[in-house]
Amino acid sequence: MKVFQKLDDFLDFAWAQISRGKVDKKSPARNPTFVTSSADGFPNARTLVMRRSNRKNNQIEFHTDTASSKMLALEKNPRAGIHIWLPKVQLQIQIEVVVEVNVGDITIPNWIDVPTSSRIAYGTIPSPGSVLGSPLAYDYAPNQKRFAVLVCNIQSIQLLLLGAKHIRAYYKKTTNWQGEWLSP
């Protein structure tokens, strides 16, 4: 187990793990849990594929279908949570974000990068979450107009490293990521 004495080193380690999510398909950081609030106030968690991370801009990016329930949730409340669990290094990362939703022509460069085989996720008929008469009573209709890019602007990061002695820290954008140690 790594032992961190400096807050900056701990945050650097976490960002290295987050960044692996984009380049390493086997990294658990590639598929974090994304949490929004449902219309009735309950948390709604789902697994998404991380499409980009950018420490310089403090952003993480995902793609979604504009007809998905997360889009409705984000219209009502653009705040969301991201949870990443990395079992090999025993690190939990909790991230609070404000989500900017990009749709339309601005997403064409992203759409071009989506493999043809993956485009089926954007345009399912009927829309995601619709009631079906049988499990396969839907069709794929890839449609760039149903494609959205979720740019998650990070507001805070909380880290918990498990070990003989747990280590926990909290970093906020409002304090320029200075961080503080927390009791685990």
C-alpha cells in the first residue's frame, strides 16, 4: 500500500488513475458510476464509459442518448456525482460535478470518433427506458441528433485509500485544489 504524506502527491496519484480510464480499457476507471437525482429526489446511479479526462480543465466527459433519463435529470439539476472504485490500488474516488450538456452540431467531431458499432447506443427506438412488450421489442437507429456529450466540470474530489491505516482527503475547486486530510 502506498502511504501519502503530501496532499498534492495523493491528488496526483488519483488523477493518474482517472486518466488511465481513457487509455486502458481494462481499468475500472473507464466505467465509473454516474449519479443524478431523479424527479422524485432519489439518487439514480448507472455505469458510463469515460470518453475523456482533462486535469488541466478539471473535466471528465461521457456520451449519452438525448432521450435517456439522465438527460431529463440533468435538465432539472445539472449537479451529478461520479464514483470510481479501483480494487488493485484500493482507492475510492468520489467526484462532484456540474454537467454541461452539448448537443447538435457542436458534437459532430465527437460523433465522428464514435465507432460505427457503438453508435447504436444513440437512437434506440423506442427511447431508452420505454416499456416493452418483450425483451427484444426495440430497434437500433443510430442518430447523431440523439447524441449528447456530457462535459462534467469537477467541483470537488474526495479520495479514500484503504490499507492497514486508511488515508482520506478532500479537494475543492474553490480552494484551488489545496486539499485537506480527513479522518477515514
